[in-house]
Amino acid sequence: DCELERLEAAQIAFAAAGGYEIEARVSRVLQGLGFDQAEFDRPCDSFSGGWQMRIGLARLLLSEPELLIMDEPTNHLDVDAVAALLDAIKTTNAAIVVVSHDRSFCEAIDCSHVGYVCDGRVTVEERALRPSDFSEADRGVRNVATEADASTAAPADSKEERMRKRQQQKELSALPKKMDKVEAAIADAEANVAALEKSMLEIGADAGRAIELSAERDAAQAKVDDLYAQWEALEAAMRQIEADIGVASAR
């Protein structure tokens, strides 16, 4: 009876800690950061630095912290890793404090409060960023709203617009990997075309086999053309999203 009671208590604690949902949560977070399910069991050290950054973000999100403090988080990150970081920030329920000199990153966060340092003190205001927050001449000594701020400040995005931008960030993060896969498929398909053309040169006087190889070669070339079309469509989609959200590509 004691063993059964301990087992029941352990099962209750396991369920309360989210043990039964952890695999689904891990899958959802990793796929949201651009990982394919086939990569879930790969060793971490087999990924590039940018993708290891995403692994770190996944660990951070799965820990469900109540507060995140980030000091210059975009240092040494490539464009894809910055996009993944922004996506993680926008999807977490944690309160986040960011210290950064990266203006485009700060503006992309869509913050609710702004703090600046002056005379050894930090002043925090509940508002959006404004141009004077990045003034080289001011540097926080006299950080007040000006007429220029009012005229250049963009209106706050609606909930629908924020959701659209977040979806675009997810799509942008996933596109490079999709393009890499298509490029690998193109290389394989072109190698197949070359092998078929080589066989056609070596077939000799067997007309029947020559006709078969010619048909196979035409089908293989059509596959190559289709893959190139897919790659071009992905590239066009990437350029369009980059233009919409103002991100420069690293490709």
C-alpha cells in the first residue's frame, strides 16, 4: 500500500510539473524556432553557432521564467538568430528587461516601458520608444518628447498587425533552411541528369534503351526546373518579408 501511495504521489507531481505535456511543448518550441522534427535528436555541437543560439532560446522558453534580463543580446548574432530571438521575446509570457544599443532590435521589440540613465539614476516611463531615445547629442541628459518626436513617431500597431509581424518573423526564420533543402535537392537532381546523359552517350546502337534513357533524362530535367522554380519562389518570399519588416538578409 505504501508503494502504491508513493507511486500515486509521484504521478500527481509529474503531471503537475507538466511531464505528460513536455514532449509536445518541446516539439512546439523547437519547430517555432525553425527546427525540423528530424533534427530533434541531433547532438547540439553538430549545429552552427546561430542554431545553437536557438537551442539556448528553446531551453530558456521551456523553463518558463517569470523574468528575463538580457544585456546586449544581439551581440555576435547573425540575422536569422536575431529573428529567432525576436520571435521568442514576442511569444513568451515572461516580463523582459533588455539593455541594448541595437536600435533596430529595440524598435522591433514593441516595448511597453523605456528606461534611460542620467546622473547615476534610471528613469522608467510607460511609453513606446521615440527618436530622442537614440540621440547621440542628448545621451539621456534631457530625454523629453519633442515636436520632432511627435511628428515622426509611428502609431502603435494593432493586435492584428503585431500578430502579422510575428508570423512574418517565423516565416523568415524558416525560409533559409527550406532554401538549403531545395539547393541540396537541386544538386542531387542535376547529378541524376548528368548520369543519364552519360549513359545515353554510352548506350551504343540500342535504340530502345536510348529512347527510355531520353525519356528519363527529360523527366529528370523537368524535376530540376521545378526545383529551381521552388527556390526562386522561396527567395522572392524572403525578399518580400524582409522588405515588409525591414530586415537585411545574411544570405
